[in-house]
Amino acid sequence: MWKHLLNLFFPKVCSGCHAFLIANETVICTKCRHEVPLTQHHLHSKNEAFQKFYGKIDVIHASAFLSFHKNGIAQELIHHLKYKKQEEIGSILGNWYAEDLKEIKPEIPFDIVIPVPLHPKKQRERGYNQTTTFGKAVAANLSLQFNEQILLRKTYSKTQSKKNRLGRAEGIEKAFDVVFTDQDHNKHFVLVDDVLTTGATLEACSRALLKIPGAKISIICMAMAN
């Protein structure tokens, strides 16, 4: 009863288009679910995301789920995930994309999902890492391990979203480090992040993980900026 009253006076809206949600809709309305721009990267091994890292870092697989356009649905969803404490958006996108990734899993034996970490100070400020729920959902659906302890961010920096590639690259190379044991040797790590833009942060994370003997790297993002 109280839930119905709350919905009456404080109706929930879609995080993609801000329309009122109706019965059986959660976070994202049915219209946005049909109109969200999918990349279909998982169907093409040499896709745009993979090309971002070609010649820079050796990755087995790279893909993004959504196309990120200014003022588009993907931008709205990730903005609400990142700044409006709507962590369930990460779970929804992770569950959704995992169904696509199941098609390639037999060919690419992933082992451990690792979110791009925030510096502890940044995580305290935000209250959570926006990639965690996405990574956990992907890991759970693909029956993979999820580990937030191996990859660490050592340096604190302000938001990267408005920096160009040169600005992002400055100082980022030494921003990450790894803590691992013998059990982490020869593993295929899946780095997950929110938006793939220049790729500088993911390159730095990959180089840190490649300090682990026998490590292999793949990259999966919620969206890729165009």
C-alpha cells in the first residue's frame, strides 16, 4: 500500500528519457529499451573498440555495448548511474550485455572480471564505483570470478570526461598498480569500464595487469563515445 502511495505522489521516471514508468517497467522504459543504440561489437572481432587499442596494447577482445552520443539515451543512463546513485542501471546493462557475450565466451575463455578502480578518495566522495554493478552482473551471468582487489589506483585526479587524449594520458601511465598472488598467474582478465573514449585509462590498467605473469587482457565497456 505504501509503495503504491509513494508511486502516486513521487512517480518513477525512465533514466533514459524521463518519461513516467508504467507497471512492470524498471529504471528504463520499454521505448528506450527498443531505441537504445546497440553497437553489436560482439559480432565483429575487429570492431571499433578493438581498433582503439590496436598497436598500443595487446588485447584478446574489446567491445562496448552501447553507442554514446551527446544527449542520447546512453549518456542519460550512464549519467544517472555515475552521478545520481542509480547503481541498478549498471546491473541492468550488465545482465543485458552478458546475453550477447555468451555467444563469444566459448571462443574466448575469460577468467576474472575487474572493474577500472577509483582512487579511494574519489570512491568515498562518490560513495561507490559506477562500474562495479556492471562488472558483477557480467561476471555472474558468465560464471566468472569478480575481483576488485587486484588492480589499484594510486593517484587521485579530477574527472577525465572533458579531457582530450593528451590530457588523459598525462600522468595516467603510473596511476595504476597490481597486487597479486601465484593463483593470479596465467589468467584472462576482463577489464570493465563505463565509457570508452580515448582508451588511455584502459591502456594504463592493462599495462599494470600485464605485470602478472601469463596475463591476458580483454576489455568490455558499457558504451563507446562517437
